[in-house]
Amino acid sequence: MSLKAFHVVFVLSSILLCFGFGGWAIHDRVHGGNVFEFILGLGSLACGLALILYFKAVLRKLRHISYL
């Protein structure tokens, strides 16, 4: 597996983890959690969006390198 392929897999899993945790934390707050969980959820969603922007920039930069 090339470094580009590993990077793609790692960043995609990080995006899913951020959105999953953010959704869980906000859902928990709605059903009786504390405010800190809500703040963590919003921060995690913001990190997920930042990772998407990063992912697009990396794919644009490494366009000429193959996945093998």
C-alpha cells in the first residue's frame, strides 16, 4: 500500500470518526447530557468539516501520484 493510499484511508476514517462522535455527543446532549458534551460534539463536527477541506486539498496536490 502506498503512502497516498494509506493517507486516503486514514483521513477518510478520521472524517467518519469525527462525524460519528459529533453526532453521538449532540444526540446525548439532546437526551439529557451536559453542555460540555454538546460543545465537544460541535467541535468534532467542525474538525470533520476541516478534514474534508484538507482531504480535497491533498487529493488535488497528489493527483499525479498513483495509489499503488
